[in-house]
Amino acid sequence: MMNPTDYQERQLELAGWPVRLTSYRLGDTFYCRADNVSPGAWLARTTGRTREEAESKALERAQQLLSRTRRVPEAGPRSS
């Protein structure tokens, strides 16, 4: 049984949304997961020969999904 190595986690903003990238290596393959920080729903899960390849694929897919997501404007104070 292989254990993950080279674990890395970082946060960034993508299409106006906070995104967490988590990547690690199992054997010769890097795995990457992109999730929207809150509530932590997975946006993309990818693999690659290098960390850069796996992260690039995950970011591309997350960008596609998040750019289509509409934001509901926050309600301000009500006037009576």
C-alpha cells in the first residue's frame, strides 16, 4: 500500500470565489483536488505526471465551473 507524499495545500481566488487546491503524489502520479473553501464542495479532481500538470488541469476545470456560477446579491437593510 502506497502512502501519499509531497502533500501541499494552498488557497487562491478564482472567478471571484475562494478555492483550495490540495495536491499530493502517489507513486509516479500527482493528484489534485480543487474545492470551494466553504462549504468545501469538490470542483475538480485531476491527475498528472507533475504537480504543475495536475494543478493546471484542476484550475482549468474549476474556472469553467465557477465562471458559470451566479452569485445572489446580499440583501441590504430593509426600508420600512
